[in-house]
Amino acid sequence: MSKNLYVGNLPWSATEQEVRDTFAAHGEVISVKLIEDRETGRPRGFGFVEMDDQGALDAIENLDGTDFGGRNIKVNEARPRESRPRW
């Protein structure tokens, strides 16, 4: 099984590879997705990391509130995406 983690307060300069490397120290990283603004293509400062269950728990415990590129990142289990009305 795997868990999807929300990673917030990332520096805009963060790359998927840097995030992957940081989380890989705590377990198997299945995927990394950094979110970009639809209009501008610029990073929004957050993303999602999918990891094996034990690695995810370890990453939450050890990375939440730690410094990443000069910012204290927020790491917790991602909540399911709520459906938004289509305009």
C-alpha cells in the first residue's frame, strides 16, 4: 500500500528531483508532483509525494516543519480531493 503526502510551503525553486531525494531518505518514493499555476506555469509552492506506508509515516514524523531551501515545509497525509463544480 502507499500513501499520498501533501508537501506545503516549498520554495518556488524546488525541483521534483530535490523533493524526491529528500523524501527517499525515509522510504520508497513512488511519485512526486509539484503543482503549477494553470495560467502562468509558475510553481505554486506545494506538491504531493506518494510513498510506501511506512516511509510516509516516517517522512511526516521527520520532515514536517524542517528547513527545505530556506523554508519550513509542511508535510502531512493528503486529504482526498474535493470535487469542484465545473464552470
